[in-house]
Amino acid sequence: MAKKASDTGGGRSQAVHRALKRAILDQALPPGSKLPEDSIGERLGVSRTLVREALVRLSQEGLVELRPNKGAVVSHPSLEEGRSLYLTRIALERLVVETLSGSLTREQIDTLSTHIAAEEAARTEHAASIRLAGEFHTLLAQMTGNASLIRYVNELVARSSLILALYGRPHSSECAVSEHRELLDKLIAGKTDEAVALMTHHLDSITTRALLPRKDSLSDALHAYAVAEGLA
């Protein structure tokens, strides 16, 4: 396909990247899915060049694997990698919290409040709730104005969101929404130590609430149902 004149704009390139990223995080394109440049370009109405650029960027974010002579596929990270990524996020997002505590503008507070409301509205939509939860953390990073911090947090959030989509238990992120609102309150109040402690707990608890290995035994599989029926 010949390169369109309109493809040269940076806005169009960003749009292709955003469209593919959202499709991956919403699991419309599940792990292992092939990503042919020609088919994607035709569906999005853009050139293969723009699709290729987006795939390269997504590979740098850990969402896509570029295989020589075989094309691109959606990444399928391991559960153990998920735990390692969250440990790294804890360290980086501690710095985010320390930077923002007590310094959020009214506009930033309104932006975060609106986003949290969107998270609350998406509680019953597993894929959407994971994506929105990740976007809350990237919003915080962007508000620091620290280019390096923004880049690393964005990449880690994208990768860990994919891992959560793969391994997270249904509704495992529900309590995270209330934690986001509580974190915002502490940032507004300038309670830095409390905000750092909450962010650490928030990210650490994801690994226990959502990224625990699934049990295969009959006893473990039936436990939740027994509790629900008052049998255990």
C-alpha cells in the first residue's frame, strides 16, 4: 500500500498506536494473536508504515513480540514476570507519590477525580477496569513532569496491565478503585508518608489479590462456592 499523504502527521501515528494498545489491553486482541501489518492497515485505514511504527513502539512497551520472518504477535508474559514488574513499579511509583504530594493543581485533582469515577463505573467490566486502573497510574506519572519517570512508568504499567489481564482473578481489581480515591485524598492533603505507604500496599496487594497461581485441586476450586453457600 502506498503511503498516504495524511499518514505523515504525528497525530495519525499516535492514533494507530493508541488503537492497537487499547485493543490489546481490552483483550480484543488476546495474547498470542498474530498482528499482520497489511490487515491492520486496511482495517484502520492507514499505511503499513504507520502500523509497523506502532508495532515497534508496542514491542518497546512489552505488549508485542516482533519475530524475525514470522511477523508480530501480542505478547504472552509469564506470571513470575508479573511479580517482578510490580516490585519495580513500587520503587518508581513511590517517587511519583513523593513528587506529587501536596502539589496537585485544581485541574489535576479534577482530572484524577473524573478518572476515578470512570473506574467506578467500569467495575463490572474486567478488561476495561484493568485498563482504566493502569491509566490512573500513568496519569499520576504524567503529572510529575519528569520525562524519564513518565516513560518508565508508562512501559511498566502497560506490561503489567497485560499480565493482570492474563492472570488476574475476575473482579480482583474492585477494591483498587477505593484505594485510588484514598490515595488522591492523601496526595491532596500532602500526607506524603501515608500516601507512599498506601501506594506500596496498593501495588503489593495486587500480587496477592490477583496474581496468585491458580489452584488445581478440587478442594481449592470449590472453596469460594462453599463459603458463598454457608458450607465452610
